[in-house]
Amino acid sequence: MHEFSLARNLVQLAERSLPVEGRRPVKTVTVRLGALAGIGPESLATAFKLASAGTLFECARLDIEQAEGNELVLVALEVEA
């Protein structure tokens, strides 16, 4: 459940990063995940798929950049043209 909570918070943060007008589906979400963050990349990817259902991120690919430390950082969003 910890993974889903993190993924849901990630989706919410990413939604707030999008412009209010002219919202389009997101193609790619890039995050930086620290080795000490307490969640593995595979678990985060699975939880992201569940947390993004029914949102603009539903079909988005989650790109995970591995890092040191305990960070989970939203790095970039790529939206459809």
C-alpha cells in the first residue's frame, strides 16, 4: 500500500504541474528515484499504472532515473502534441 500512496501523490503532483487550460493526455512522466527511497522501480511502475487510471496519465510511460539517497522527484512531463 505504501507504493500506491506514493504513486497517487506523484500523479496528484504531476496534475498540478499541468496548465489548467488546454490539458492534454500525458505521454511520459520522468521521475528520479533514490535507492534508499523504500520502493523499488518495478513496484513504483506497477503502482503508478493503478494510480493513474482514469486520469490524463492513464496511458503515460513512467521513466525512472535511478539515483542515490532517498529522493523521489518529478523531473519532467511530456504531453501529447
